[in-house]
Amino acid sequence: METKTFSTKLVNNFKTYTMDLAGRTLSIEIGRVGKQANGCAFMHYGDTTMLCTATASRQPREGIDFFPLSVEFEEKMYAVGKIPGGFNKREGKASEHAVLTSRVIDRPMRPLFPKDYRNDVTLNNMVMSVDPECDPEVVAMLGSSLATAISDIPFDGPCAATQIGLIDGELIINPSLDQKEISDLKLTVASTREKVIMIEAGANEVKEDKMIEAIYLADETNKKIIAFFDTIVADCGKEKHSYESCAIPEELFAAIKEIVPPAEMEVAVFTDEKQVRENNIAEITAKLKEAFADKEEWLAVLGEAIYQYQKKTVRKMILKDQKRPDGRQIREIRALGAEVDLIPRVHGSAMFTRGQTQICDVVTLAPLSEAQKIDGLDPNVTKKRYMHQYNFPSYSVGETKPSRGPGRREIGHGALAERALLPVLPSEEEFPYAIRAVSETFESNGSTSQASVCASSMALMSAGVPIKKSVAGISCGLVTGDTDDDYLVLTDIQGLEDFFGDMDFKVAGTHDGITAIQMDIKIHGLTRQIVEEAISRCKEAREYILTEIMEPVIAEARPTVNAYAPKIESMQINPDKIGEVVGKQGKTINEIIARTGVKIDINDDGAVSVCGTDREKMDEAKKYIEIITMEFEEGQILKGKVVSIKEFGAFVEFAPGKEGMVHISKIAKERINHVEDVLTLGDVVKVKCLGKDRMGRLSFSIKDCPKDAQAMNE
């Protein structure tokens, strides 16, 4: 009999690297998992575990003029010990938080890939466990950068990211989830070795100088992380692979300039009308297509060549001649307009116009039960009471394509405006409503997200939402030259300056401070001088918009909500009485709703909100709840309806589920033989509480109730 011998080989040839990061251990394993990806980093920060991979296609994608980078952030519910909801019990499409995290990873990394690289690249980040002390978002940003840096994918990194919080005036590096709940600042900063490359912030009116201090505390931390990453790349990084460049041939540029001299291109792009400029470029394109009809290889890249020719022309005009395409001065804002109440019957509406950018915002109010439920990895975030949504239809830029629902850009713009307005919203106790604001883009030519901040602020006031202050937003751009000192910051960039410039620096806030920042750039970072100038310039423009444009139209919230909006009144009951108000299987509360037509929400702490459009019906529902939860005392006068007649007496209902018994001897002053001699079902009577009898039961009397007594539930 043949004997077979089996053998195994233990595979443990991976490397582990550790560093202390904000008082917690960042541990990274290379070579343990994901070895078939171009690059893989198994990240551990505290107990937060993340698998981060970078992969690239072997060949460039044909027929495209952009770098096809995809970033994924996969939230696995097992990471927090949950089974996903829904019928399939499986993670579905990416949540809004996952989309926003993917965007915040994409933005600092995209500029660090070669501009002429057309291979598909995917950065995948899978959350495998969550430590509340260590935010998975930071781990994903670090892991994506490191996985790409150690891979063979061309990449001018690594970069690093740090979050900053602000509690009681103290800046906190990488705050925990609980600290974020009470923080006045939620700031994420990404940096390269030399410069800041991305900023994302939500803030409770943080002053500009404090914001700058926080940004550069994060930048200092990032540089330490990058130094740590550099040792890992030096130890186990792969050699970068060669790739097929998609750069435009220089001889094509030379031929284009002979047919369309720079002066002619300047005339074509120098206009404040987007449609005129597009028509001018279309004529130039037609002329060049005719001239190069026999050169197929040039025709294939002609569109990109014309784009780059426009870009060089615009950048030269701005940087060297300080001449903007629409003729504005460097600090000048486009023509502005604001109005409210332009849409009838909705709960609130406003429109904000800046040049050829126009946003109409519509606000809808509803009971708190309509708040959005969040099923995510953060245990502190289970619902969202304020929802800001942004739509960008194709007609807003003169194009035609079917609507497929909001994409990542739309979700990101909505979240930015939402973040900008959250600090000025009233609390649930002050204003017990769920609030939805929808920004519809009517026309777009640059910085619609900040126009939606302005429109939403006014629409909320129009709807009667008592926001604390007006909020405005503006965006600054940048054109850089060959040195760090050769640059120009532009106030209020239009679309062309965004496309051909180096930066889109969006800042929103009140007169008293910043509420949101989002910075996107196309270069390898910004100097501190540029960051400070951009923040200062945005403050100057924001003050002007608030003072001169928005506040003259509407300076504070309407004293009451719109006539078409539901009215909500709050009351507090003893939490021990919630069961009595709800009743068995909801019978009591459903009866109140059926009788009054209102909507009732009860929190676990006994906070009750009554929502309706008829004030009398709302008052009726509140009285029912008051009666159900009250402790009856001797001498109280109540009014109720006879709902049951027995031989020994009658039962009177004061509110749904709340009844009292009147003994036959307490119905009339004279003796009666039958209850029916005096009472019939449905009679409305006043009764007096006699207190508790010998059995401890409450008893009531009709005959002892003064005729002119005022019932407490009338």
C-alpha cells in the first residue's frame, strides 16, 4: 500500500511597521494580505482595522482625456457588530458617508498622479473593525496613500491626512467619535512633504486665525506620518512601472498656433457670456478640423489640444496681464441677486444669483419622525434631522442627458452646504421639526455649492426656521507660475477659471466665523501664504454678500412658520406614563390621532410633539394627553362622554383610554332606579373627582359637580 506524504509551509514573511500617532498605535502590515494587488497595506489604528489596496490596469483606457481614478470606501457592518438591514441582509450601495469619504480620499491623491496617465486605477478601502477612538476615515486616507506609494503605480507621494477637533478652545489631534460630538471643529487636512494639498472642515463659527492654526497643526502631524511612510517605501516599495504617455505632441501645438494665433484665442475666451465663449471655441475647432483633415492622429487628440491651448491662454492672461476672462478685477465679485418667496405654497423658498450661477432653494418642514434614519458605522449618528440635497441637471450648463439620480459630486455639494448651515440651526427643543432643503441648480458657471449655501440660508428664514445667523459662501481660485511666490488668488471664480486654474477654495460662514471649508487643488500643494490669503479673501467677500445682498432681502427668520407648513407644539410628560398614552398595541394613541387628525411623536424621555395644520385639533390632542397622564385628585372638575352604562352606574371617558366610573347613587340628587332614566350613551357630562374609595379606586360624581364649574379639560 502506497503511503502519501503531505507537507505544509508556514507563510509569515510579512513586515510590520509601527508609530505613535496622537497617543495611539498606528500599525501597518505589508505582505500579509492582498499580495496580488499592485499595492496593499493592512492598517491598524487602535482597534480600527482597514484593508487598503491600490490596483492599476496594464494598459491605458482608450478614447478618454482624463485620469480614470476610482476610490471606494466599503463599510462592512460586521465592523461594528451589526447585521445589515433590508431583505437581503447584505451591504448594498455605498452610503452617503461612504461616498463623502471616497471623495475626501480622492481629492488629495488625484493631483499626485501623472497628468498624462490614462491607466485605470482603483483604490479600495474596506472597513473591517471600528474602534470609536480611531476614525476609519483617517485610516483609509493613510492606507490609500501608502498602498499606492509602495506599489508600482506612478505616484508622486506619499501624502498623509490628519483630523483636528476643537474642545473648550483646545485643538485635539485625531479626536475620538465621542469628542467629535462636542467639538466646535471637524477639520481634515491632507499634506505632501512640503505643502497642504486638501482641506475639509465643518466648524461652529471658528475664527480665521484659529482655523489657520488648526490647519498647520494638522500639517505638522502629516509631515511626521510622511517621514514614517518614507521608511516603509524605502524598505519594501516597488519600482514604478513605465506607461504610455498621452501627452499632446508639441508639433500639434505649433501647428495650431500658426492657424489660431494667441491673440485670436484671447479674443475667443475673453467674455463673461459662457455661451458666446463656447460658440467662439466651436468655430476655432471647426477651422482646425478642416485644416487637419488628413492627419487622423492629430484629430484624435485635437479636443484635448484645444483645451490645453485655452488653459495656457487663460492662465497667461490672468497671471501675467492680471486680466480675467470676463473683464473683472482680481477681487471683484460677479453681479449678485437675491430674492425670497418666489415659489408659492411651499414652506420656504429663495433664489441666489451670482453671474451665470443661479440656485433656487426650497425648504420643507415635517415632524421629527420624518428625520432620515442612518444605518452606519458611527454609533453616535443614527438619524439626520436636517437634510440638504443638491441637484445639478444637464440644462443648467446647456447640455442634454438623462437624469440618473445624484452622483458623487451632487452628494458632496449637498453635504458641504449642509455642513455650512448646521451650526446656525435651532435645537430640536427650540424648533421640533425635521428640515429638508433642496438646492436646484437653474444655471451653472462656477461655485454652485456656495450659491446653494446663500440660497438655503435665506430659504430657511423664509420658512420661519429660527436660524441664529445668516450664512454665506464664496469660492476663491488660484493661478500659479514657476515659483512659489509667483501666483494670483482670484475672488469668486467662474467655471473657466475653475477648469483652467489650480484651486477651488470654498469657504462658508457668518459675520462671526467659518462654518465650512472645502479646498480642491490640481497642483502639489499650497504654501501657507496662499492658504492665509485665500481664507482672508473669502472672509472679505463673504462679509460683502451678507451685508449688501442677503440681509437687505431677509435679515432674520419669519416669526412663524409658513401657512402651508405643519404646526408643531411640544409638551413634556412623565416617561412612566408613555405606555398609557400609547396604549395596548398603540390603541390609545391611534384613537387620539383618528379623532384629531394630528401626528404625535413621543421620545423615550417623555418629550411629546403634536403636529398638524388645525390649531384647535392640536389643542384637543394635547388636552387628551394631559388628561391621560394626569394624577386625579379630589375636587377636580372634568368633562367626559358616557361610553358605558351598567346597573350600578356609568363609565365616563375623559380621553381615549382614560375613564372614570360614576356610581348610580352619584348621578342625580334624587334617588333613581335605573341609570338609563337620566343618562344615555354619548351624553357629555361634567363630573367631580371624589378621590379614592375604600378599595383604592377613583370615583366620580355628577350630582356633586357645581353647574357653573369649569372643567379642566374643556
